[in-house]
Amino acid sequence: MLNFTVGPVMSDPDIIEIANHSTPYFRTSEFSDIMKQNEKLLLEFLNAPEKSRAVFLTASGTGSMESAVMNILNDDDRVIVVNGGSFGRRFVELCELHHRNYTEVKCEFGHQLKKEQLDGLEKHTAFLINMHETSSGVLYDMKMVSDFCQQNGIILIVDAISAFLSDELDMTELGAAVVITGSQKALAVQPGISLMALTPEALERIEKNKEACMYLSIKEALKNGERGQTPFTPAVMTLLQINRRLKKISESGVKNEQKIIASVAEEFRRGIKDLPFKIVAESRSNAVTCLKPNNGGAKEIVRILKDEYDIWACPNGGEMSDAVFRIGHIGYITKEDNARLINALHDMYRRGLL
């Protein structure tokens, strides 16, 4: 079964091999060394500023999103939240749940954030954005967001859960205080770990703010991370897979990883350009292509791909569930895998199923 969803994704056989072993005990110096390597490599790949730290929470990406809202923001903040789809809406819901004072900036599904939408918001203190709105495939203009935040002294918190390794991301250049990602996206290992990179600006806020939660405490994660450990039992095998994956990326370079993902995306989009689909996003991420079938029936297309072609495509939820579907370009996807998907869609067209 080929997996073209946006996570979990297909993994390199070398990564899969790790899961064939029993989980080792982790309160050891050997595991601590692995965790310190994970932190060092993640910060290096993100070009994080000096004295930045990284933590690894046993949670999905939403766990780190919530942890950031709880531990980095406080009651005095005025928060800008960009909502252009399911994951932007999740940040809104988290701010509501934790009683943050926020202003919601809505973007039409698949549309770019415009500079004029931020006019009048200069007095805010924090900015939450999904760098890539995974539900629509749109990649936001992060330079514009970065310039706005730096000009107005606003702390920038970036959900790069599906953007890390697939699109250009430089913490120092962006002036981002926090970057979040997840194990099951372009890292292409098993789900279970959410990764957070934190600059000194974020660390200072965390230290000053009161604890809001035990399990998602960044303070505790940082304290334990000093010795290469986590406060609670982590998803050990996923962390071991992350270590091997980060080392492999280090050998070839982050730029090369981005180039591979970009080529998979470009090849797919080129291969389906004559089919009756509209690509939804105005500005496209390399991670995923969100397609709107001209004749509707997105759910049925996803079903047929699964049942008749042994290919998983990524459905959308809610009101968009039958309007659009998505094709992921992250994970261990070969040229042959990509060609098989493209051929399947062309075959469906010939059969009158699109």
C-alpha cells in the first residue's frame, strides 16, 4: 500500500528496521547521548540562534502547540492568530481554552496572508502561525510575517509541523522564537514525538511564567534535557528513529532533503496538469498539494484510490471533506511510487471516475 498522506508517511527501510527490536531501557548514559545528539542536530538544521534549546514531547504536534500557548504566552499577551484552515483554527481554539487575549486573522481557504490584514495589530505582543496550513496546502509569506514581528517587537511562534525539511526555514533569519515540528511528517519516522526549538527569548518567557501543566511542562522538559533525558517515559523507539534520520540528513544536508521533496511535488503537479483538478493553494508548500476536483466527489476519489489502486490519499475533514483532497509529497517516496500515483489518476480519468 502506497501512502501519499501528510502523516504518518512512508519511512526509509533503514528507519523501519529500528522498530523491529524491543524497546530498550532509556535511563542510561547511552540514551542520554542520543538525545543530546537529537537536540544538537535539530537546532543545527533550523539554524537556531546561539544558546537555543530543543525539547522532545511525547505527543502529536498539537501537544507542542498547546504547550506553547500554555507555557510561552501569558495573561498579559495580546496574540495574533492566523486562521486559514483546520490547523489555524486549532490555534484559535487553544487560545480560547487557555483564556489568551487574541485577535483572529482569517484567510480564505487556500489564500495567502496579506500585509494589509495586519494593519492596526502592531501593539500585539505575540504571533501564532502555521507556516504551512496543511489542510489547504498554502505556504504563508513568512518573510512578510517576520518583518512585521521584528519591526513591532512581537514574539513569533511558528508551527512548522509539515514545513520542516520540506520548505526553507531558518530561525535566525525569521527571528522566530519558537519552531514546532513532528516526527511523522517530513522527518518520516513513527508518530509520537513533537519537537520544539526555543530561542533564549522563548526560554526567558518560560522561566518567568507560572507552570500550567505537568505533562506538557517545557520547564521540566528543559531541566531533564540538560542530562539528555525526558521527565516522563517517552516514545523511545520514535526517538531512536529520529536520531538515525537526523544523522542521515546530516550526511547529505538539509538543502538536499528540501530539494528531494520539492522534486517529488513538482513531478506530481506536472504529471496531473491535464486532469480535471484545481490546485487550491495560492502559494504552494512542497509538502502537500490540495486538489479540488472539477466535478466534485473528493471522498469517492480517495476511496477508489485506496480500494482499487492500493494508494492512500489524504482526505480533508469537516465542510471540505467532499470538496478537496490532498496528496502528500513527504516521506520515503520514490520516482516509481510517484509515477504509480500519477498513472492511477490518469486511469481513473479514462474510466470516467474524475
